[in-house]
Amino acid sequence: MANQPAAQAVSKTAPGKHGNNLPLWGNEKTMNLNPMILTNVLSSPYFKVQLYELKTYHEVVDEIYFKVTHVEPWEKGSRKTAGQTGMCGGVRGVGTGGIVSTAFCLLYKLFTLKLTRKQLMGLITHTDSPYIRALGFMYIRYTQPPADLIEWYDGFLDDEEELDVKAGGGCVMTIGEMLRSFLTKLEWFSTLFPRIPVPVQKTIDQQMKSRPRKVAQKEVVEEEATDAEPSRQAERHGSRSSRRSPSPRRSPKRSRSRSHHRDRDRRGPSFDHELERERDRQRKERDRDRGERDRRRSRSPDRNQERRERRKSRSSSRDRRTERRDKERDGGDDRSRRKERDHHKDRASERERSRDRKNREDKEDRRHKDDRERHRDERKARRSSRSRSREKRYKSGEEKSRKRERSHSRERERERDRDVESRSHKHRSKSPHVTIMTH
């Protein structure tokens, strides 16, 4: 029974455009995943180390077969949302992380392989494991255009193959129920699917209403058993009532608990029940937050009154300070004017004294300058007179030496003349005697 729709879908042509290449809708890098989930996937050692070694489509399919046991985004107990409200609470998946599940790591690994249409059809019609099919359908929900979703899911909406979608177990549902949840609800445990445009969502809702979910034969048998259970309990209760006093409090409670446990052991809680529990928890948290806000608002009037009183006290003290300042200013105007006049007089006298000091300093500077110039001129005059006297002395010495030389030369000439005359006289006196001797 579970493999009949899968066998029928194998013979069906691939939905959407013909061809082996698949279109990608939305963000081509993030696969439209929640940012917190994507960050945890990319930083996961399992994704970075072990899945990095898987290079082919068949290796990834084998990994899904051996490792995936649920299709929830987070592992059990790794993400605590108690006390998280607003943007951080509930199904939004923002603000708190955990250990990302193996299923979502492998889902993103399939996205990195860029699956073809034939490979995706092989995933959703696989006969070895329902989790391989579930990841294929989830890949379609995240990456394919919203208008093509109903064509992809059309042959599998009544698929009766069962799988446990919750981490840790306890939420068994069929493939058909899971696909109807994908098409009609935005939430999937603690994350959100990509939004479907409103016109497309209206079309999907109309088709879902026109195609009610088929009740399986197993469920019919279980419903008959649950309907027959109260009658058997009533008979049993009637037989026991003759022997002991009736206990109206205990017997219905015990019968309800037995039937509840028996039904849970047979079927397990549905996914809708899990979502309802999640919504109730979020509603309680919102009510608690609303109560806290109301309490804060109730306390706020007292705080506002205190603030008003503090402002009044500040304003009154400020007014007193301004009045005191005004009184002091009015009473001390004369003194201040007198002080200002005296201050101005002092400043005027200081200016006059500084001006006189400057004039005296200028006069002194001029006098010193004149004295320096006069001394310089005197030194120059003395130097020039000395040079002239030296020249005079030099010239007078030269004339004296010339005169001396002239007088010496005259004396030498005179002595020479005297010598010549004396020699000539001697010669004249000797020459007559010589002549006489010769004769």
C-alpha cells in the first residue's frame, strides 16, 4: 500500500518545464533557509568534514539512508526556546541556535550538488527509506517555484508510507499528511518555509478542499476499535457495580487514560497536535509577557508621580536660586558700578603710565642711538686725523732725508773740488823744479 503511489509517480512525467535542468526559486546561495539554520549548517563539523568528502549523488543518498532518523531542523534537546519571546521565540528560529540536524545538513549538501530533474524524481520515488523521499519533497518546497509545488506533490498527497518526523520520536505521520502540511502551513517545527504568494496559496487551498484526505483502512479499523472501547468499558463497569460500590470519579478517568495510552501507542500524536501544543506554549508566553507589561504599566503611574515631584522640587530650587541672584544683582548694582568705574580708572591710569613708560623708553633709545652715532663719528674723525698726521710725518721725513742727502752731496762735491784743487796746486808747485833739473 505504501509503495503504490510511488510506483504510480515513477511513470508520471516530471512536473514543470520539460528538460533535465531544474529552475531555482529565490536565493541561489542560501536555498531560502533560515539564516540561523544556514549559519549552523555551514559551521557544523559534520558538514565541513564528513559531507565534504561526498562528491556524488549516490553517496549522499546512501548517507541519508544510514544517518537520517527525523526531519526536524534541530537535534533533540540542543535548542531551548523557553523564555524566548517576540522575534526570538517559537517557530521563528532567530536569536537562539543549537545543534543543527543531520537531515538539514544533507538537505543543503543536495543543494550544493545542483540536482537535476531526474535525480530529484529518483529521491521522491525512492523505495529504500521514507526519509530519502522526505528530504526530496523538502528540497522541492525550498527551491522550486510556488506555482509548481502542486504539480510536484499531486501524485503523492494520498501516500500512506509512514515516518517519524520529530527528533527523538513521537510524531508519526504519512507522506501525504506531510505534503499537505508543506502546502497549507508555513511553520515546520522551529523554522519557516519560504512564503507562497497569496494568489498561488488560494489556488492550492481550493485544490486541497476539492481533494479531501482519504481515510486509510487501518485508521478505520482503529476508529471502530476506539468506538467499541467505551461500550466494553460500560459493560465491564456494569458487571462490577453489582459486586462493589460505584466510583464515578475513578472509572471514567481510568478508562480515558487507558484509551488515550492505547491510541498513542498505536498511532502516535499527529503533527497538527504538535503544532497546537507549540502554539499554546507561545500563547502562554505572550500572555505572561503581556502580564509583565501590564504590571510595569501599573507601576508606571507611581514612577511618573515621583518624576513629577522631583521636577517640581528642581524647578522650585531653581526659582529660589534665580530670585536670590536677582536680589543680589539689584542690591549690588551701585557697588558693581563703582567697582567698574574704579576698574576703568585704574585701567586708564595704567594705560597712561604704560604710554609714558614707552615714550621714556623711546627717548632713551633715541639718545643712546645718537650717542652711539656720535661716538662712531668721533672715532672715524680720530682715525682720519691720525692717518693725516702719519702722512704728514711721512712726507716731512722724506723731505728732510732729501735735504740731508742734498746737503751731503754738496759737501762731497765741495770736498772733491777741494781735493782737486789741492792736487792741482801741488802739481803746479812741483813742475818748475823738474824742468830746471833737466836743463
